[in-house]
Amino acid sequence: MSEADRPRRVSARAMVDPDAPPEGARDGGRGRAAIVGTAVGVALLLAATGAVASMVQGAKERLAHPAAAASQTVAVADDAEAAYCTPAFKQVLQRVLNACGLVGAEQRRGCQPADVKTFASITDDDFNALFTPLKDRGAVLMFDDNSDVLDADAKRLLDERWESRKGARYFFVVARASKDGTVELNRALSHKRANSVLFHLKESFKDPDLDTQVGLLWLGSEFAQLSNAYCDWPSSRAGKHCTPEAINRSAFASWVDCRL
């Protein structure tokens, strides 16, 4: 049989797809596709590894510097909140809540001067920025010199403030002492005054959630002494002679209406 008469053998792929490339060309295409796929896979792996490393480093930074992490949270004012709930106010509030155990904690812990300065990074100006706007909501509970006993007028004003919650979440009690006496004595005295407020609320209202609502700060005489401008606040001894020494023998109490 001559070459002309022999039937030509055609591959099955050519019969199905007459435009298919030759076998050698197909093999080269598979090689290039494999190389491209490998490169894409390596790129994705590197990107994922970098993202994980970044998250781990961020977590380390937040654990090492909790106060700084809290202060970086962007605060947003809510039109439904009180006018004093500005972003700047909320940032200071967030630092105090984190430092004093009122966020994510089952029970109140409280803050003494070292806690407030170290963990919350609160300065005297921050303190005034936090509490000065609360004049209409707050009250100044006055004490006698060297005493932690709430008198009848102080108890009555405290009860009024507690009952005017209006949906607020946190109730701050900031106790202090005048500069008479030693730092240690005044710190202990302010702690007792804060506890007097807490014990009265527990005894009077029997609220099972009280420990997660009340935040105690006992600041002694070493932190943000108040001026006699606070004599204009609602006070348990309103109408009586008020001096800076007297106003600093007190416990400040107020609900805070801001949402975080």
C-alpha cells in the first residue's frame, strides 16, 4: 500500500477539538500554569503569615500597655446622651473604667491614687475634666474632720442621687481627705469614706448588681484637691460655711450617663 493510500491517524483530541495545540505546546502550557499557581500560593502564604504576626504583635502591645490601648479607642458622642458626653470626656471615662475594674469585671475593684495615676494616666486636669461636667447629676457628701460617718443629711442626699439613675450604667464615688495629717492617714481615711457610701447603698437598696455599678476612687489628699468653686455643688451641708478644706473632706457621688 502506498503512502498516499494509507489512512492518516488523527488523535482523538484533534477529532474533538480541531483547534487544539500540539502535544508539546500543551505540556509547556501546563508547566507555566503550575509555576504561576505556585507563585500565587507562596504570595498568599506570606501575606497570611504577615497578618498573623501583626495581630500577635498588636496583642502584645495591648497587654503590655492596657491604658494606652484604651485611650486609643475612638469615642463618639451620641445625640441621645447628655451634653457633657463629648469624645474627650468619654476617653477619660474609659481610662478610669478600665483602671478601676468596671469593664469586663464581675465585681467592683476600686482605685487608689497610685492606680489612677499609673493605670488610668489621669492628671489633675483630667480629673476636673471628668467630674466638673457632672454638677447637676452629682452631690458632695460632707464629713466631719477625721470622720468617715455619713450624717442624716448626707444619707438623704445620697439616696436621692442613687434613685435618680435615669438609665445610667455607672455610679462613681470619689472620696478624698484634706491635707491635714500624713499622706497614709488621709489615704486610709478617704478609703473609709468611700466604703461608708458603698455600705449605706448596699444596706438601703439591696441591689444584687450594685457591685458592678458602683466604682470607688479613694484619692486621699494627694490628688486633685478641689477648690471652693465646688461649694456651689449640691451638698449635704448646703448653706453652711464652705472652705476648700471642708469641700475636700467629702465624697463625690454621681451617676454617669455616657455610653461607651
